[in-house]
Amino acid sequence: MSPCNHWETLVKNFNELNLPKQLSAALAAMKYETPTPIQAKAIPAAMEGRDVMGCAQTGTGKTAAFSIPLITGLIANPQKTALILAPTRELAAQIADVLRQMTAKTPDIRSVLIIGGEAMGPQIRAVSRGVRIVVATPGRLVDHLQQGTISLKSVGYLVLDEADRMLDMGFAPQINKIVGTLPKERQTLLFSATLPQEITRLASKYMKQPVSVSAGENTRPAKAILQKMVETTHPKKGEILLSELTARQGSVLIFVRTKRGADRMAKMLFTRGFEATLIHGGRSQRQRFVALDGFRKGRYRILVATDVAARGLDVPHIAHVINYDLPQTAEDYVHRIGRTARAGAQGEALALVTPEDRGQWRMISRHVGNA
């Protein structure tokens, strides 16, 4: 595939897009007025029917960047359906929630959420009633395809969201299997926080002369994030963490490396009187939903998480991100701290660095421009 075409057309407000009245009314109810940079660049290209490869920092409005042209297309083409693939249950659920709001004025465009950790029966029944949009994680969608409980023959729109994360999580075989069942005549929109070679190869395989749109420095944290590092040792990390939590105001997202570490930390914080909850890959979907919902609604001030939450977690009020354990890669560091300073807000990020972490921290600092 030749290098992507770069798209220059952008819009300054949603009224310029001549959207269907039902969608415009829904966006007004959601208080969507001025497009974010990635929306301003991606939506016009997508609405012209082009395949789009979009790259932007997390928290820049990528969900609306693909949802608005997708819904517009579905309204204009009643015989077509859409498929959106996302790497995690949390991100898929958040996308489905946005779509429900955007289609509030178009009741004939129903959507279904197909994710693991929940019974297949309700999902099968929802599909049997007729849906126009399927939002799914790759593994569970493959389960449905193998059992013959879902058909993708009418899909005219495919969205791959957080594509780099899906590849990082080992979903390439499932993605290949899913896309292999889709009609070849379709529009494909791919969104990613980074564009490594694997994404370029994916685009070459599944997209037709895609236009490339981007917004901001995708390998750097948002400028609104104040970054801080504290040198400590393993025996003193817990003491430093408690001190930092006591000194800070607002909600806090704490990243740890392992599921066992997350369990231990949440228990320790709870016994110390902090309102804390946790999510990781070993918890059930119900447990993860209750934890995220409680954190989002303020019942819990602190959320302890493994990297399952580094992508797609959209909680606008997160004031602080604390890296109790450093991530494996600099890119993951960017995605982690990108959970704060959402939608133009201010945020703070703290890293606790032990002597064993110094080499990793130097690599991260060079990557994000702090060195």
C-alpha cells in the first residue's frame, strides 16, 4: 500500500456537516457544538465515503469521530449495518453508551453490545430482534460466529478502535477471522493512539486507499498534564503512596503491574480508610462494571487498575494518575497518564521510581520529552 493520503478538509462546527436532523438533534442534546481536532479532520473524510486511518491522543473525541459518519451512513442506507471492534469490555461498553445517546432520535437504529464476561443468551436474543450496530470485543464475537448466532453479511461499515491495543493484546487472529466474513465492499475506519508498522500492515490488508488524519503529538502526553517523579525504594513505596493520596484532592487512578498487586493494594487502601475499588482482567464483567460505575459516579475516590484500563477508560473527572509500578513501555506510560486531563481539563501524573526502575524511567523520560 502506498503512503496514506493526508486529509486537509476540516470543519469548525457540526452545523457545517449537514447531518441528518435526527442526529443533529441528538448531538444538540449531548451538547456537542465544536468538533475536536480529530473530529474536524476525520468526519468530513469519512462522510465522503473514504476509508480513514485516524491517529490522536486518548481523550480527544475519537468515538464521535467515527460514530457520527457511521450513523449518518446507516440513516442513508437502511439495508446496511455496522460493526465496531474494541479491545476491552470497558471501551466497548463506553462506545455503546455514546451510540445509544446519538441514536436516541432514530429508534430504528438499534445496537447490541457483544462482550465476554456476560451470558451469551441475552446477546443472542438482542441480535435476533434485529440490530443495525454491533459493538464487540474480538474474542466474544468469534464465539458467536462459530456458533452461528450472528451474521455479518450486511456490514457496510467497519470500525477498528484502539487498533494498536487490539494487536498488543494478541487479537490479530480473531480480527482476521472476523474481517474475513465481511463484505469486501464496505467502508473501514481505523483509529489508534499510535501507528506502528503492524497497524500499517493491517491497513494495507483491509483498507482501500485510506486517508490519514491525525491530531496532536501522538507519542507525547497532553500538555495539560503536570508530570512528577518521586524516587523511593520498594519498602517505602506504600508509605509514599499514602502520603501522596492524603496530600492530593480529587479522584485518583493508580496503576499496578499485576492482578495480585492490585488486589493487595485495594485491600490495603480500604483498611486505611480510603474509598477505593479495583479492576483487572481477573475480575468478572459484573465486578468491573460496578467498580467503574462507582468510580465514575464518585462513590469511590480511588480506582486501582492494571493496564486493562490504560486504554478506553473515559472518566472525565480523573484528577491524578499514579504509576505505582512503571509500565513496560513508554507508549503505555503515555496511555496511562492520558486518563487524566481529559477534554481540555488539567491533570497530574506521578511516578514512583525505585533504583531498579531508573533505566526504565530514563527511557520513558526520553520518549515523552522530559529528559
